[in-house]
Amino acid sequence: MSKKIFINLPVNDLKRSMDFYAAIGFTNNPQFTDETAACMVLTEEIYVMLLTHTKFSQFTQKGIGNAFKSASVINSLSVDSKEEVDAMMEKALKSGGKESNEAKDYGFMQQQSFEDPDGHLWEVFYMDMSKFPG
């Protein structure tokens, strides 16, 4: 059985966040969605759980950080081409995301970075290992 990853993110406006993640290519799994949480699916292995602050607080005794002021994690997604990197970035920016770092081209890897409407950081990258320096 393959392993799955569930990224749990606290969000201020559940509907707005669902719309943002749908716009960049995630689909909603209504089985795990209600007025306090939404399960957004990218692949059979990658899920983002969008949780209201009240719901998120049920899973930790720590306070919820302000992702606009500090970073504690950067979520990175690989895609199959440079064009997919560009397309996801364009969708993120059109849907309320913000560029968080300038685009980078390492020769073998192209990367772009954005933050979602709640300030959570994402990198989208394409790697061509045939161009990796020896």
C-alpha cells in the first residue's frame, strides 16, 4: 500500500480557501468536508485538509501561528514540466495567491513559489534529472 500525506492547514475563510485550491488543480472530497473542514485532493497520495481555526485547534494545544508573519513550513510539489510550473503559478496568482519568492532556474530544476490566501507557502518545481550536474 502506498503512503499518503495529509497536509493540515488552518484557514480563516474555508470557502475562499476551497475555491483557491480548486483553482490550482485540487478537487474536493465531500466525504471529508463539512462546515469546519474540507479535504482537497491533488493525487491519490496528496491531500490538503483545510481546517477552520476552531477545528485546527482540536488537533494541537499550540497556538496557531500567523503565516503572514513567519514561516514554519514550505510545501513543495513536483510537476511533470516547466509549463506545469508556470500554469500552476499563474492559477495561484489569479485566484488570490501571492508570489512569495522570485522564480528560480537551476538548469536541471525550475521552481516558482507562492503563498495561499492564508499565507501558507508553496513551491512548485520541475526537475529534469538528465540535466543534473555530474
